[in-house]
Amino acid sequence: MAAPDTRPRRPSLATLLLIAAALAAAGSVGYSGLRSGGGGARAADPLAKDWRTVGWAYAEKGDSAASAAAYRKAADIEPDNAENWSSLGEALQAGSKTVVPEAAAALRKALALDASDPRARYFVAVQRDLGGDHKGAIGDWAALLADTPAGAPWRADLERTMRETAERNRLPLPAAAPTAAPTATAGIPGPTAEQLAAASSIPPGEQDKMVKNMVERLAKRLEANPRDADGWIRLMRSRKVLGDAGGAAKALQSGLAAFQGDAATQARLRSAAAQLDVSGT
């Protein structure tokens, strides 16, 4: 009789994608979860869809140049699809500390095709902020927030971006903007069909690496900006799913320390930890 397989079981592809989708929603500027909400031509060409899938996969691996190249291909095939252009703009601009001219042109093209495209609207505001118009950027984000559904997975990050920009530049928030971190427990958004297709095409070892890299990026972001309860809950959940009980406990401890003196948020973190079976309080 064959000996039992004692090797640790890796999370299923579906589980990895759930983590990836949650972490994508948690990125401070990684708004790949944004989808066009209105006009503009929708996906019709299978080849363009394939190139978008490739662009998403490269973005999740951290290769922005390859991601942009793939989105250029999609835009060449479907030049009237706003999502191709806003995705290209994101790939070119995300992570840059200065305005990228090609990204600006791609975002303008996206908005010309679909003025409601949330990804394009977000990154146009990012570019205004980078150009020194912090007040204008906050105003643009506030307008986007007003058009964002309550359950949108990127809403909490949009709110946080507005708050942090206002605090950093000593500017007031618009009257309708949130003044405190959101308290509702954020659920993990499910992956889209294109994301599932992209992850399915990546070898298992690369899937693991992709998700682990995303977890580490979230951890580093929380080290720099620790007052993010949703982020600590996502990190606890991700560490737990990946079998890192110690890392999950450490995330809980760090989150509690970040909210020292905030009993309500600490209670929320402890409640989430109990649901996830994370010890360390």
C-alpha cells in the first residue's frame, strides 16, 4: 500500500483567486477591480479579451511593462472599448511618482469613449494629485465616490485615498466625504471570469507566487499606513487561508496596536479574528 501523502495541501485555485480579488481591492493605487459602468463599446472580440486577460495576469505578477504591452494589443484590436484604454492608463501610471504622458492620453481616450469609466476617473485624479492640484484631485475622487455603489469592492480604498491625501496636504474633505475609516466588515469580492481564466493559465507555482507577493504587498502597505482595519482583516484572512497561523496572529496583534485607544475598532478586529479562528489577543 502506498504511503500517505503528507505534503501540505496548497489552497485550491478558487481560494487563491478569492484572496487575490480581496487583495486587489485593498491596493492603495491598484484599482484593477474597477470596471466601466456605462457607455463605450463592450468586449466583442475574443482576441481582445485574451489580451486583457494577459494584461491582468502580468499586472498581478508586478510586471507593469508587460501588462501595458498586452493592453495596447487589446486597444489596437478594440479601439472603441473604454476598458482597454483605462486599463492601459492604469498599467502605465500605477506606481509612478510623476504623470506618465502615455497614461494621460490613454485615460483621456477612455473618458472620451465612456465618461463614467471609474478606473479612468480615478487615475485622472491621481495625475492631478501628482501634478500638485491636490484639492482638484480630492474633488474628482469625491465625485467618483458619489457615483460608486455602496457594495463596490474599491469604495473603502477610494475613501481612504481621499482621507490620506487631505491629511497629507492639510486640506478639508468635501462635506459628504467620510471622516473616519469605514466600520462595516468588508467581504471578499469574487474573481471575475477573466481573472479566473488568467489564473487558470498560470502554472501552480506561479499562482502561489502571485498570491504570496500580493499578501506581502498588503503587509508592507499596512506597515506604512497601519490605520486600516479592513486591511488588517484581509491580511488575517489571507494568512489564515495560506496556512500561516502565526502570520495571521501577528496581523491581529499589529492591527490592535495600530488602533490603541480605539475600543470600537479593536473590538471589530477581535470579532473578525474569532470568526477566522485566529488567536493572538
